[in-house]
Amino acid sequence: MLEIRDLHLAMRSFEGEAHVLNGISLSVARGEVWGLVGETGCGKSLTGLSVSRLVAQPPGRYLRGQVIFDGQDVLSMPGAALRALRGRRIGMIFQDPTTNLNPAFRVASQMIDVALHAGAPNRRAARDGAIRMLDRVGIVDAAKRVDDYPHQFSGGMRQRVLIAMALLGRPDLLVADEPTTALDVSVQAQILRLLHDLVQQDGLGVLLITHNLGVVAQICSHVAVMYAGNVVETGPVRAIFRTPCHPYTRALLEALPGAGAARGALRSLAGQVPNLFTPPPGCRFAPRCPRATPECEAGTPPLAELAPAHRVACLHPHA
Ligand SMILES: Nc1ncnc2c1ncn2[C@@H]1O[C@H](COP(=O)(O)OP(=O)(O)O)[C@@H](O)[C@H]1O
Ligand SMILES: [Mg+2]
């Protein structure tokens, strides 16, 4: 359904142009829940935004690659086709204002707009659809609550409203950027369970962006680990948690407080994430990697399949 092919993105800022995505490849099929993980600044959000062509150009500039959704390249399709995709085929939950709640308007008016865009025949039907969806995501007394303003909901309830909005168009793919990061651990677990149930019922594909491997362990079927603009390892969650092959993935898992810990945010490794304005030659992890050899500086290692569906971009992977 979604296939990101060798995506390269540069971002311009006052310091110059940084090569922030350095050949991202990733595919999501219906029914798969992909976790996209990595430390802050590695390019997760820009990858997620690229799926709906939401990276502003400038400062962004795509150097190479494609984002194929159902056979069409999102990055080159006409604006009208793109708008038809957003909210209908692809649901989005991001922290940015375009996909978030506007504090100035009642939830009803925001959801009605989305439902009309998604094909509801009139305002009445749009409102009814919004109420049904709020009910489905666990908002008690939805027919009344729909007329509240966003600030009248708790953080967890607002997140449920956002999920309801993203699902109004019955999308085939849901892209959610850190949907539970701001929440308490117990509320976070509730929201993850809700997402899991909805995804199971509707069979949609999900790209879940998180810096938290514990979140991945809870609801993802697959995971893609990113480091400094590269996908370094991808595959089924169980395979990667059991046999992490990339030295970076291994370091991340070792940093988790106890196997399968639910709150394990990524801890920093020795050394620093490279400066993306002057990235190291070859593998961007090599300067921090205990297994690096001079060959690692020769070029970015390709993602190679080590076991069925388990791919690793490393010249010296763990077995
Ligand atoms: N609007 C922007 N202008 C310039 N650089 C940006 C912009 N947005 C993000 N970046 C840079 O791109 C890199 C990846 O950012 P992002 O995708 O937000 O990372 P993540 O979501 O993994 O924390 C970071 O180094 C960040 O500083
Ligand atoms: Mg981010």
C-alpha cells in the first residue's frame, strides 16, 4: 500500500543545507502496524510528513526517491489528487496545527469539516458520523461532548478525539507521530490499546512514529529503526527484539530498562549523533560503532535481507 523508495531530503536553514533523509526505504501493507523509531532528530517526523507531502518546500528539497501510495507517487501527483488522499485514504495525527485540534473552535465544527471533506453528504450526516466516531473511541456522552471546546477535554481524551478525526474518512493508512508521548503512562497504555483495537477491526495499515521502543513492543507488528536519516534495520518486531542485527539497534535494546519494559525511552549511547550538515562519509553510525572498520566509511551500506523480511544496513551485522 505504501512504499517509500530511497527517499533523500535536504532541509535549508541559516546554517546551510542539511541532508536529513539519506535514502529512506520502507513499505507498509494493509494490516501491518509499523513502528518508526530512533532518537530525536533522526528524521522520523520528516519521513511521516513526506507520506502526505506535508514537508514545506522550501525549506525542504527532495533530492531523490519516491513515496508510492497505491501505485502513485505522492511527491509528484497533482494537488487535487493529493488533497483527495489526505484525510480520506491517509489519516494523520501530528503535533502540527494542520492535523491537530484548533483551540478556538468546538470539536463538532472541526470534525464536521473533516467528515464533509471525507465525503459525508451533508452537515447533519457529518455531525452524526462524528458522534459515532467519538463514541467508538471511548468518549462518554459523545452527543453532548461533541459541542465542547478542545480545552474541555483531558490530554488523553483530546488524543482520542484526534484519533476519531483521523479515522473519520475511513483511511487505509494511518500515520501517527508520537500520539502518546505527552500522556501519563497509564493513559498512554489506554490509547495504545484503543489504537490496537481499531486497527484490528478495520485492518488498516499504520505508521506509528515514536522514540519509545516500549510503545513498539506493545502494539507494532513491524519496526524500522532510524539513525541520522537512514533506516538501519527493519523487520517483524519479534525478530528484531529477539535478534537485533545492527549494532545501533542492539545498543538501543540494551539501553532498555529490563526486557520488554513498557516505559523504555531510548537512552543515549556513547558519542554523539552526527551533524547532518557535515555527515560522516559512509555509514553515519560508524563513528560510534564498536564494530566499525575502514570499509564502513566507503559508502552507505544498503539494506540487505539477513533473514526473511529482516533487513539490515550494516557491513558487520550481528548474527
Ligand atoms: N523546518 C526545518 N528546517 C530545518 N531543519 C529541520 C526542519 N525540520 C526538521 N529539521 C531537521 O531535520 C532533522 C530531522 O528532524 P525530524 O524529522 O523532526 O526528527 P525526529 O522526528 O526524528 O525527531 C533534524 O536534524 C531537524 O533539526
Ligand atoms: Mg519528531
